[in-house]
Amino acid sequence: ANLQLLVTRRWKISSNATGQHAWLTDNPSNPAATGKRPVGVPQHIFNAWTTYDVALPHIHGLNIGGGLTNRDRMFGDLLNTKFIPNYTTLDSVLSYTAHQWNASLGFRNLTDTRYFVAANGAGGFVGEPRSFFVTLRKSFGVER
């Protein structure tokens, strides 16, 4: 499901959610896994993001945003005995857009949450710690 709201002319909210109840219906190589959740499949995923176009005198194109990502636990083996836990991360970005260029400063995983992005039989792959990024973009040619 996706939801997009235009709260005001300057304030937008976007969110999406996935809910599923997957299970193995047949597994000839491991009959005990029948009825268990598949490896690496969360039951729910939720994302929410909000942006606000800041209005300042003589400055147009300034935007601030933030959001969260939440994902349910995932199993790393067919018998569902090993799993990585659910997690929530928070991100933010400040950007400025002018005639043919854009500059952004963003922060990922603001709370420095330890999380895992994938499960496997021996453990999980650790997600990105708190970090930041800077992006500069220049457009060439005629704008349409």
C-alpha cells in the first residue's frame, strides 16, 4: 500500500507498507521446513518520509526532509531457528535546488542503530552505521 499526502503546498508526506504471510508449501529436500517462513522474507516493511519546502526571503529551493524505515525480522534458515531482529532506522536530508543544479546533505541511521540487512545460516550482514553524504548535481542542456 502507498499513501501520499499533500498536507500544505509546502509539506508532503509519503509512506508505503508491505504485509505478507509467506510460508513454504512444499520442500522435498527438507520436509520439516514445510509450513515455515522462507529464508530472508520479512512479514512487514514500512517506510515513511516527509519533506518541507522552506520559505525564506530571497531563497527559493530549500527543502528539508526526514523519514524512517522499519522491517520485520527475517529467518536465516529453513527451520526458522536463526533470525535477524526487526529494526527501525531514521534518515534526514537538507537540499537546495537552483536553476540547473542541486546540492544535498543527508544523514543515514541518525540513531546509529545496529541492524542487519540480510540473514544467512551463519548470522547476518550488518547494516550501515550512522553516516552522512553530500551530493552535488549539475544539469546540462535545455530544461523542458
